[in-house]
Amino acid sequence: MPRLLGYWTNFTLSDNSLLSEMEQLWGSQLQGLSNAERLWMIQKLAYYLWLGVDESVSDRVKSLTEDTEVRIPDADKLGLIQALVEQLKGC
């Protein structure tokens, strides 16, 4: 079962934050979003985080990432995203 948004973020219900607004619009597990909307949000949020990083991306990472479109099944793409997020969080 998916966890509540408050488990993953630092917000309090009804604190008038953007996260609180999102929870009110889409539910405490963001269940009101379609898969297309979830994926769009993931790529936008990742892009915004990437803008704040002062490092370059190697050609090898770029090349292999392009190959994931056809060489990795969708379920494994999600697993790869989760593994990368855990690394970013330092878990």
C-alpha cells in the first residue's frame, strides 16, 4: 500500500503549502493523478533538482540512459528510478 505524502515530505496537513494543496487536490497518496501526470511530475522535479547540481554528466551515462528506452522493461525502469532516488537521499 502506498504511503501518505506526509511520510515522504516535510509538510503538515493544512499548512497552506504547495504540498498541502497537492494533497487536497489529488489525495494523501496522490491517487488522483494519472500515471501520465505522475511521470510528468517526476521528470519535471528531477530536472529542477538537476539544475541545482554543479556537476557534468558523462557521455557514458548519457549513452546508456538513451539505451534504456528499448533495452530495459518498464518495471525495471521504475526500479532504477527508485534505486537512484535512494542514492540521492543517502539511504
